[in-house]
Amino acid sequence: MSQLTTDPAAFLQWIKQQIPLTAAMQLQQLTFDGRQLRITAPLAPNVNDKGTGFGGSLASIATLAGWALTTLYLRHQGLECDVVIADSHLRYLAPVNGDFEARVSLPLGDESEQLLQRMQQRGRGRLELQVEILCNGELCLSLDGRYVAMRRADSQGA
């Protein structure tokens, strides 16, 4: 089995093919440095009837950012996993009135290392993440999410 890409630009293209909604949202750029992930998006295709960011689009992009961080982190560790969001809590803090970005980082401390240990021992694990949506430098949405990863049966990861 060939490994799926960890290149951020190629990964974004793959997401747009696999999850059609993301193409409609016109996600522009995905960056990942091994610890932090950012996704940028324009307001126009994600707007509501008031001219601000549609809550459903913002929630979807925030959820996707956490999923993408977890997926890419595990791929960088040589693990091919199915990742899902198991639980989330959203806080809408300010209107999104322009282009925006979702931002998420691996937690400080040993939570990401614990995820890897659980993946090696049990073939599944979880990661608690906080995702932020920012517009014009202002925090507009915060998502606290629990992402669950399950090693694929055909994965040859560590």
C-alpha cells in the first residue's frame, strides 16, 4: 500500500476531492509545520443572509482543521488512520466579516505522545484539540473537540 501524502498542498487537493463540501467552501491554503495547522478561506462562499460568516461553514471548517491536524500528525509518524470527531463544543464569539482562517496546534505537554502510545498499544487513541477561527486578527469562533483515530487494518505504521 502506498502512503497517502503529507504534503499540505496535495493534502488539501485530496480533501477537496474526498469531501465535496470543502470545494464549495473554496478553501484556499492549508499549511502544516508538524505542530500547527492553518486553513484559509474566503468569506464570499461561506456567507449568511446577514453578510457575515455562516455558522455551519465556520463549524465545518473548524472541525475539518482539527481532523486534518490529527490526520497529518499521525501520517508524519508513519501511521495511516481513520480519524473522526467524537465530540465538540462551539463558541461563536464575534461575527466573521471578511476572509478568515482556522488555526489549531497540537496540545502542549505529552498528550500527542500519549496518542502515539495508545495507537501502538491498542490501535486507537484520542486527541483533545482547540481550534480557532480568526478574522482580521480577532478570535471569532472557538471549537473544543475530541478527535478519535483508529489504525487502518491495512496500515503498516510503527
